[in-house]
Amino acid sequence: MSGNVKTIDPSSNLCEIVAALNDGDTLVLSPGVYNVDKPVVVGKDILIRSSTGSPGDVAIVRAGSTAALIDGGAPAFENLTFASISGTGESKANDEIRYESCVAVRGGSPTFVGCRATSADQSGFSVRGEGVWAKLVRCEARGTKHGGIFFDGRATGLIDKCVFADTGLGCVDVEDTPEGLWVEIRDSRLVKSGYASLNLHNRGRVRITDSELVAYDTSCAEVNENSTLEARSTQFRGLVPFDPEDEDAPWPAGIGAFNSTVRVAYSTFKDFNIGIYLHDSSVTLERCLIADGNKSIVASQDGSGLELKECQLFKDPEFNVDLENGEEVAEKETGGDAADRETGDDLNDDFGFSEDDLDDDFDDDVGEGETDGEEEQDEDEFSDEEWEKAYEIKGKKIEELLGPAAPMVRHAIIPYAIGGPMHAIFYPNSQYGGTFIASEELVDPNFNKPGNASFHSFELTIATRNPLPAKYSSREGAEKAKAENDKTDKNRLSFLMKALKNSDPEEQFDDAINRYVQIMTSVGRYIESGATINRYETLEFPRDYDLDKVAGSCFIFDVIGTPLKPDDVSLQKALSYFDRDPYAIPEEDEKNVRRDPDKEGTFGLLLLIELNRSEMNYARKIGGANFIKLLKEENVWPFSDLNRKKVK
């Protein structure tokens, strides 16, 4: 920098001083804590650095939200700590939707050297926008509520000699990378996060070399939705040795690839239950070592998607394996549903089941989670009584959020627990209007999973503006529909196939509900595979997805319920994250903790809202939270009907 040099201390107004700098100027920060009540906005070619050369001596701190916003230019930052700590100020509400991280890059091409970031509510760093690029050298993101760093909206960057550890979600998350460009990761460590240490989705593209990825109970890397990962001279390993007694445990795993491309060379995999698993993907390994584990490579396809070049595997690959349920479909006795609901029309082979899958003699009991025949049930860690009680509690909790349920439930012929679709439970009395359907088949009796940043446990819900037909909305209608069903034909399949051909509003509603159940079932399976889905995230089904009515559809997520109260993170606690051993084994395993469903944040609903393609692109451009705000302003939220004006 060839401009002026200015030195300040913590008593100065940092935001005003930065705004007054000119291109080429240098701002030197004396030791201390620089508290700001709004983001420090930087959009010029300036340098901001610590006077001592140590990031531990200078902290730029904001309560509740983004501490620094880069919106243009090529600024540089050296040896600074950025911290977003707990706070309840109004400033958070004004900008958290736009920035979503402690250090937010929304323009230009900044460079960070020796900098650190942590956030009580958000990610550490974020880089978003067409043509936006960021370089991080010897930087750290530790102890963040969400990710360590994310790149999206066609942004790219370079991570060199960095450490990302103990993040609530992924250490590094990359999506929507322009074709031919990459996010580069070199000589860095991605250690122990709440989701995959490295997460690629929606055409994310990453090249990683000379690095180390360490997982505790997740994958080291998840590569999804037409993404591409190239790794060279990189170590993938579990934090602790695998458990040889637990042959069916899916985690930790090295790399998971779904509808994507992975190329790995001169790399090692160890301490995993599964080294690599792939589904509809191309995986090439050259001179790699998978040293130990329960399984080396597992694929849902035949060997055509896997290429091995001079590799050493401790065990042969396994092909044509069901990645969702193991080699055989697991059977679990799920118990009944909430009391006082009646069995409705069973869901049909619109879910991809053939006539051979259905027995003419199936009765309503099939919809209650029982299987036809005397097949032996797999051992379950919960008793039937615990499942029954959990269903009762979940039903009541959902009614607290969505109002009383309709008396009739559309039960799946083949229960979700053994590979079928979810039941359709209707909620036509919510404060939001329309009709909701919700699942009750994901949350375990401990109310501890599946979870995300909002809830310890959640079920899924999706809504339509259309009112619930009379045959579902009253006990009299339910009884009449059931009587007509029984009278029409003893063969339930014949009745359902005829119903599919009808085109009256009620049957159109049924078709829409069938599709919504397909969507919820697919998302449920995705979550059960180990994925974490959070509020404001988006999800796109591949165009070649095996359910035609779901393929290519786009969704954004929100929540209904009272989310978890954020941890009270002081500056002292935030700074302590950087002194912790990133390889330390977590002191407490909360997976089997029995949680009180009456406590805030224990249970809630994850809401799916369907978007059209242009809306999906715009949501990814401006951020999911900001787009949810638009949906509410346009009175679209919480409904998934697409016969409406597009939101722009």
C-alpha cells in the first residue's frame, strides 16, 4: 500500500474511520477490543492490520451479527480476530438476513492473512456473488454456530494453510460454482464439524491438495447434486478408530458421492466404517490407500461408476447396495399414530410400487405399521410402548403448532419404516389457512434426532392453499368415504387405480397430496442418510430423480415452532475456541439423551416450500433467509402451490 498510514486505538469509531479511508491507505489497529454496533463496511483497496502481528491482540466484535462486510475493491486484512458474540440488539434483525456470517464477502476480491472468525449465531466467513473471489491464508474459523466458511452464488476463492474446526455445520461448504472455475483448498485442515467437513452441492466445484479432513460421526466429504471434487495428496480419516463390532454403522465415512464426480489421487483413507460410498456418481481413485474399516467402497450401482488405478484396498468394493437401508431393508415396528384418527384411502403405486408389491388381502392394519406375514423384526433400541408414547406426544405437539388434525389419515400400504412412503396426516385448521400435511415418522422417542440448528428434533411439513375435501375434514365425511371404499371393491388396489383416473377437485387434491408425500418421503430418506437440513437452505432434486413427479423440483426450508435459544457466547468464550485442541474427542455424546419435548427448541417442524426455477436461482443469489422474507411479504409463505405470481 502506497497511501497514508493511520494508527488508532479501541476508543476510535472504527466504522467511521474505515469509511473515510482512500484506496492505498493502511489502517493499523492497536491492541484491544473494537466493539461495533453495525458491520465495518469495506469496499476499497485498503489494508487493515494488527499493530503487533498477532490476531490474539486485536478483536473486532459485534453482538449478534456480522462484524465485517466487504462489498467491493481488493482490501487486505492481516492478523485480526473477528467475533460475532451473543446479543439482542436491533442491529441483528436489520442485517442478519443479508450477511449470514461474521465476515461477509459480497463483492470484490479481498485477502485475509492470519485472521480468525467465530460466530455465536452464524458462519465464520462467507463469500457470495457472481465474480466474487476471496483468498484466505493462515486463517481460522472455530466454534461457529453454523459453517466455517461457505462459497455460493457463483463465488470462488482460495483457502491456503487454514484451519476450520468445531463448526456447527460443515467446515467448508461450496455450491453453485461456475463451470471451469474452482474453490481451491491447499495445505489446510478441516476437522470435526456437525455435518461433513467438506460439503459440495448444487454444482459446487472444489480442488483440494496436501490437506487433512477429519470426521467424528459424519463424512469427511459429501459431494451432491452434480458437484465435482478433485483431491490430491490428502488424508481422509476418522477422529477415532472404527468400531469393528458395528458393521452397519454408516459413520464416519470418507467420501459420499451422489449424482456427482469425484477424482482422488495419492490420498489415504483410514479409521472409517466406510471409506467411500457412491450413488449415480463417477469416482476415480489413483494410487490411493484405504487402510482399514468395515467396508472399503460401497456403491448403489454396478462397477461402471468406479475406476481404480493402482490402489490398495483392505477389502473389495461392494456394488448394488441399498445406501439408504443397508444391504437388506431394515424393519422396525413403529407403533401406532396419535389417538382418535381413522384409516383413510391407502396411498398407491404412484410411489413406484408394482402390483406385486401389494397383497389383495391387505386390511387397514397394514397402515398401522405392521407387515404382512411373519417376518422377523430387527432389534430396536426402543420398545413398542416408547414408540406409541412418542407418536402420541408428537401428534399433540404438531397440533399445538398447526391446530387440530383431521380425523382421517391417508395411510401408506407399505410403512415408511420398511421402505414405503410416509402417512399423510392433515392439518386444515392452522392459523395460516390452507391445508398442511405433516410427518410423524422421523423423530425418535428420545426427541433427539433428526435435528438441526433450530431444533433438537423435527418432523416435516408442507402446505397447500387448497381446503381439505369433506371426505377428510369431518368424521362423517371420513366414515362415508371409508364405507364407499369398502363397498366399491374389496380389492383396494383396484379402487385406487380407478381413483387415479378421476379428475374432479377432490381427486386432483389427492394427486397433489400424493406428490407432497413423495417429496416428504424423499427428504426424510435424505435426512436419514446423515444429511442435516437447516432453516433457509435450499434443496433441488436431480432432473433424473427416480420419481418423475419430484424430479427437477426445487424447495426452500423454513421452520414452524420455537427454535433453540442460542447459546450465550461471551467474547471470552468465543476467543477460547481458538485455544482448544481441534482433534479433541467431544466430551459428551448427546445422541442418546432423553429430551423433554415440552422445552423450547426440543421439537418443531421443518417447513418445505416449493419454488420454481427462477425463484430458486434468486433465492441462492440473495440468500435463503432474505428470500423467505420476500415470500412472507408477497403472502406466498408457507404454501407450496406454484399456480401463483412468481416472486422476484
